[in-house]
Amino acid sequence: MEKGDRLMRYWLFKSEPSTWSWDQQKARGEAGEEWDGVRNYQARNNMREMKLGDRGFFYHSQTEKAVVGIVEVIAESHPDSTTDDERWDCVDIKAVTDVGTPVTLEMAKADPRLADMVLVNNTRLSVQPVTEAEWRAICELGGVKP
């Protein structure tokens, strides 16, 4: 899928629902929310690669362990407002749509199309890249048009 003249990229954003939930994200509407507080270099570097219009899965970690929504990047990498430490950046995202059937980690692990997905192999990374094929597979499992 293309946005303008570049290939759209896909991502996965993990959040503990007790800290920041999908319902809270949706409540922010078009204004979206800063994806702040990330203190992992690999996750930060992933956010630095994001462009306006990129899409991402919103994943509830901890108890639910499921993709529950789709978000869009609405502001590219900028300093994280929750720290004065210039090493840490974030992006802003807005909710796009619910995933009709939440796609659990268990479902992802059971689907051979997702065997190489970062989520399946590195469940701790909070911001992850997702390939187009993985995006389509998760959308299919969740009952969402990719």
C-alpha cells in the first residue's frame, strides 16, 4: 500500500492497558497522543523511522496480550515531552479503527504466516516493525480490511 509516492510502513505499539489503554487512545480523537515514555533504543530507533501516515497495531500487553486497534502516525519523531534527556524521542499517533476480533499473541504464534513476526519472537520490544504480509495476516485474523 502506498501513501503518496512512498511505501507505507507498518508497526506495532505495545501498551499495558492499566497505563494507557485503547479506549484512552480512541478518546483522544483526531488530536491523537504522544507515544511517550519509551526508554529502549531499538524501540526509539523504530519510531525515528516512522513517517506521517504509517499505520500501526495497538497491542494490549500484560493480561490481554492482543492486537485491539489500528493507529496512524500523525507526527514524526520529536523529543519526548516526559523527559529532559535528549536521547529519547517519540511519535504521535491517533486511533483509526477497532480490530473487530482481538488478535491474541496465542493466535499469532499459532499462525504459520506470522512465524517470523517480531511480536512472536521478541514479545518485550514495545515498538516493533511489521511487514506488509504480517499486517495483512493480522488484519484478516481480526476481521479488518488491510
